[in-house]
Amino acid sequence: MSFSSMASAKFLIKKNVSGQYYFVLKAPNGETIATSESYTTKQACKLGIEAVRKYAPIAQEEDLT
């Protein structure tokens, strides 16, 4: 995947029906890649996004099937 296509991926911050925040990671084609847990504050949600940015590149895959 080229950098230019990666640049159009995005995190969307949303609110659920109970008023809590969560984020959705969208691929460049608009497909949902991941949806987060719920957070009580927008700041906590943004910290969740930063954690994904930090740890996803180094995360190991573990198959539990």
C-alpha cells in the first residue's frame, strides 16, 4: 500500500446512543476496519486512537482458533 493511499484512511469519532464516545477506523475505500470500545470522554477516545497508532505497527498476530 502506498503512502498516498494510507493518507486517506481516517479515524472517525462518534457518539453512541448512551452518549459515550467511540472511534471507527476507515480504510481508504471507506470500509470500516475497526470499531473501538466506548469511552466516557472525548479525550479518552482520542487517547485510544493514539494507542492504536502507536501499537498497531508493532503488534504481533496471535491465532486463538
